[in-house]
Amino acid sequence: MTAETFLINTMDTRITTDVESAASLLRKGGLVAFPTETVYGLGADATNVEAVAKVFAAKQRPTFDPLIVHICDRSQLPDIVTAVSDIADLLMRRFWPGPLTLVLPRTAMIPDLVTAGLPGVGVRMPMHPIALKLLRSAGCPVAAPSANPFGRISPTTAAHVIEGLGNRVDCVVDGGPCLVGLESTVLSLMDDRPVLLRPGGCPPEDIEKEIGAVERAVTDLSKDDAAQPAPGMLSRHYAPRTPLTLIDPLARAVPLPGRRTGLMTWGASPEEAGFDRVIRLTESNDLTECAAKFFASLRTLDTSGLNAIIARRFPEHGLGIAMNDRLRRAATR
Ligand code: TXA
Ligand code: MG
């Protein structure tokens, strides 16, 4: 992103801090992008099927990919889910509001389009004060995927939303950069054993401390359709336009011969020789710091006139699990 486009974007008249008007747009069936602690969401009234259809159209998202329903208070749950099990209750008390989405049996009030016809609905209570204020003021559950065109890098600022969706949104509520920076962890509680459908901003180890071992859904990278155990977890996703290559956490980074190569790395060892652009997410091993900068840094590299990006994989624990998942899909051609 150049300084010039940034200026134009931040002056876009659809970027607002007026939460009440944004809530009124939501109630009227409009599309409102809003900040959460994870990424910006593209919101619509979850009970209004026409509004929800506009979300799929704006993102050019296939309808087999279900949307997460956002709430601000547990008193909204009876409209959305038929039961809250003991495990669900425990997880809500421990992690809500926050970056954990729970898939629970849905009620008839939630349109089929929201859940892609599945018997479960993903529900989450975000932690961002502006998201909570918007949800409270709108008074309806809000279906919201990440506010980016389908398959591309998730937005962590209001300007990213406008860059990707342009005039397909009615307004974007500006809440500054997202603090967590990775989408929520999605955990299905539809069967006896909890299944991790998507690693995200709530580390799996933290969940396992509360409820014991959690099964990990395995996506078959050769099949990209509704038959996946974790719908919407496509092999290619979160993708920059510049080809992306991954290296192991301890490998030496070397630019690709004859290519303008960028490097996204972390940690203390300096290895910048020969790269056209280097982004070091943290000087230490702080995965929280890396996550907060992760998507914005991928975007910066993608718009730096490079022919190749090399990204260093993270240690496979905590938020590193979610970032490695995103990197793997971003690198899939
Ligand atoms: O942090 C987040 O979760 C952000 C913010 C805006 O809340 N939202 C987000 O939504 O990342 P989206 O649409 O980009 O990703 C939602 C994913 C789906 O692709 C699918 O993998 C899973 O969550 N999901 C949603 N509803 C589901 C359901 N009913 N059953 C199974 N998986 C579901
Ligand atoms: Mg998304």
C-alpha cells in the first residue's frame, strides 16, 4: 500500500466512528464492517436472509461456507442455539468475550444460508468494546465473516476493508488496528468429543487446560468443497498475489535467485542480506506481537513490488499454530 492510497482510504466517507448510525444501518438490512479484537468483520442482521445474502455477494463467497453469528450477551443464546451443554457453558465463562467461536445446535430462527444448511451454528461474543457497543445498539445477532474478498488476506484496519471491498459495504466502523490480529478459534461441540475446526486467536492449549484433549479436524487438501469436516477451511486461503514460500523456524533465509524477494521473519538473528524488503514481526519470540502484525505485514509485502515472498514458519504452539495454518494455506497455489 502506498502512502497515497492510504490517505485516500482513510478519507473515505464510509469510514465512521458513529456506532449508532452503523447500528441503524444494520437494523435496516445494510452491510456494516466493524472492528473486533481478531479481524474486521462484514456484518449483517443474522435473522434477515436478504441482508445475509448480500454478505456472500459482497465477498464473492461460496454458500457452502457458513458465517459466524456475533452476540453481545448470553441472554441472546436461546434465539440462536437449542442447548448450551456444560462444556459450552464452561468455555463461555472462561473465554467470552474473546476470540473463541463455538459451534452449537441451531434454532430455526437462524436462516439456512448462515449455517450453509448445517445443523450447527458458530456463535461468538467478541471482546472489542466497539463491536460490543454496535451489537448492543443493533439489538440483533450479527452474522459476520472477515471483511475481505473471499480467499484473500483478512483485514486488520478499516482502510484494509475499503481496499478489498470498496463500495460493496455501506459503512466501516473504525476502531483502529485489531489487537489479536488472527481470526477466532472455531470449536465444534456438536458431537460428544469437541473438535477444533480452525485454530485461531484462542490457543488450543488454553482450551485443553479447561476441557481436556480436543480432536483436530483434518482438512483434505485435495478436496475443496462442502464435504470437508471443517467447512470453509479451504486449502488456498488468506492468499497474497505474490508467490509465497515457507521456510522452517530455524532455517537460514536466502533470497530466490534473480527475483525481488521479500522476507517475513521473527526473532533475533539478522538475515537481511540480499532481500529487497524485510519485515521482522518481533525481535524476540513473542507470538502475540507476531499475530498482531501478521496480516498487515503480509499485505505490505504483497504491495511492495516483489516477485517472491519468503515467510518463516512459527513454533507450533500457542498462536504459532494458527499463524502456521494461515501460512500453509496462503502458500498453496
Ligand atoms: O474472528 C473471527 O472469527 C472473524 C470475526 C469477524 O469474528 N470472523 C471470521 O469469519 O473469521 P469467516 O467467515 O472468515 O470464517 C468463519 C469460519 C468458516 O469458514 C468455517 O470454517 C467456520 O468459521 N464456521 C462458521 N460457522 C460454522 C458452522 N456452523 N459449522 C462449522 N464451521 C463453521
Ligand atoms: Mg475469513
